[in-house]
Amino acid sequence: MATSSWFTRFASMASRATGRAGTFALAALVIVAWAVTGPLFHYSDTWQLVINTGTTIVTFLMVFLIQNTQNRDSQAMHLKMDEIIRAIEGAHNGLLDLEDTDEEMLDKITRRYRALAEQARRTVAGGVTTGEKAAVKSELRQAERALDDAIGAIKAAPEGEPATDSNAPARKAGA
């Protein structure tokens, strides 16, 4: 494994430390100590400014640490899912980097997967006769071909341009 940057190591360490019960207890203790000192400082503006400034600074810095941690976790999850997709025979390899696809294409692929799921549920529910099963299988094959075309469009779209069905490679006869 490559060594990570100082910020990544710091963010990981800070993320682990701030997520512990002891850290929460320490923060609660600081708030209690601040509240107890209120009468000592006559609840002055400076007394209030101390807690406001401290919490603002901590919150500001934590936003960046949390975002860094979430970005790394999300990227690792995507890579693990990509590896699962790649390793499973029959899976659509075109879905490997789907997180980089534009919203419109994601919506289109989502609708197609929902249609596949609905057709599969109808088949499993047992409300389909033998004659209808052939029709449902044909619909499933059509939906899968449409999904393959959409994925092909994603891969064939020029860099920086949205993928459309017109970018999809031509389907071979009999496929």
C-alpha cells in the first residue's frame, strides 16, 4: 500500500478520535465547565464569545475532516462494488464507474432496472401463465438489450459530453 498524505492520516486519526464516546464526554465537560463559570464572569459578552468562537472554529475544521473521511469511504466502497461487478460473470461491466455518469443517464438506467425488477416480480408472483412467461422473458431480453445500449452510450460518449442513445454502438443481429 502506498503511504498516504499527512492530511489523510491526520483526518483518519481525527475522525476516529472524534467519533468516540470519550471525546463526546470531554466536549460535554467543556460545555458544563463553561456554563459553571458563567456567574464567575457575570455572564459577560466575553464569556459568551469564548464558547461561540470555540464552537465555530471546531465546527469549521470538522466539516473538512468529515468530508475527507466520507470521500475516502465512498471511493473505497465504489471500488469494492466495482470489483464485485467485474468478478461476477454475466454482470454488466459498463456499470463499473457509474458514479461518474450524468444525472440524466443515471435516471434512465434506474428506470430500466426498475422495469426489469417489476417484470421479474410479476413472474415470481406466479400470476403468469405459461404463454405469458415467454412474453415476459422476451420483454426482459428487450429491457436487458436496452440497458446494454444505455451502458454502451455511456462508454461511447465523447469526454465532457452527455451520453445519449445515439452514442450507443450498433447491436449485432440476433443478439
